[in-house]
Amino acid sequence: MKAGSSVKVTYSLPEQLAEQVREVVGKGRAPSASAFVARVLREALLRERDALLAEEFRQAAADPDFLAACEEVERDFEAADAETARLIR
């Protein structure tokens, strides 16, 4: 599918939720129910992505092998970092 193109899908929503979407559109807060649902889904998917990434960071922070690799990289770049620090002072 091309970026910006749309596909028609069907989902079932609780009646109260569907009514709230219609109210948002009726108040002019979104151009259409589809546009509103797409916006809300994009926002929810970004939050989900961020939550998954945060969990991966939490797991990495508790992984001794990952932490050891980070320490090794820090040691490997210690001289270069010190040289850069001297140059920017």
C-alpha cells in the first residue's frame, strides 16, 4: 500500500464509543469518523511502540552481557573521548 492511501476495514465498536466518535465529528473536532479513528489509532500505536521500547531498555539494563558490552565500548573509546574533551574546552 502506498503512503497516504487508505483501505476500508470494518471493526465492531461498543455503541457508546461509536456515539462519542460521532459527537467529536459533529463538534467539528475531526473531519470524519475515519479521520478521527485513524488519528487515535496512530497515537495509540505510537504509545504502544514507546512502551515496547521502554520494556526493551529495562531488559537491556538488567542484562549482564549487554552491560558488559557497554562497559567495553566505554573503555574502547575512553582515550578518544578524553581527546575530544580537551579539544572542546
